[in-house]
Amino acid sequence: MADTVCVFVVDDDPLIAMTIEHALEDGGFEARSGNSAADATILFEQHGDACRALITDVNLGPGPKGWDVAREAHARLPDLPVVYVTGDSAHEWTAQGVPNSILVTKPFVGAQIVTAVTTLLNGG
């Protein structure tokens, strides 16, 4: 596991979170997951130096959105790549998204998530 790249995953839907986690594991990554913006803050505090990317759903239920999670992540870790996942907020990405980010629309397949993370980590 020492060579495994850690990725933050924040999604309020347990089935989607599990789909993302499995895709990451199949792609050779390790996931650290939470289901809210508050969970994300804890993840950043506990594992900020260990994880190299963030995947966040845009709509996380009541409270802060994934846009806010990514802005907090960038305040702590300015070079952290972000993959946004959304079913209905893609049109907001250009105004709300942080630099070094990609948006994947739902429904998606696991390979799209792995490709997005790999692309960002490789500087693309």
C-alpha cells in the first residue's frame, strides 16, 4: 500500500461513494471518504498531506456544496486536483469550479473517475 495514491472522496449518497471507492481501488488508488462538507474538513485535517486528489459530489444535501468543499481544499492544499461529480450542476462549473479541476456528469462509469483523477495527477 505504500505506493498507493490516496484520494479524498466526498459524496452524500452511499451507493455513489461506494462506486467511486471501488473504481479507485480497481485503478490502484486508496480512498479516504466522507459524506458531507464537515466530514471533508476532518479528512483534510487528518490526511491532508497523504492524499493527492479530491473527488466531490457538487450537491451534498443540506449545507455547503461540493464547490465549497473544493475551495476549502484549495485553501489548505493549493495544488490539489479536484474531480467534481454532478447530475445537474455542470453548467455552474466554469463559474464555481477551482483551477485544476474536471467535471464528470452522472451517470458515469468507474473508468471515467479513474481517468479524470489520473489525467489531473499527470498534469493534463
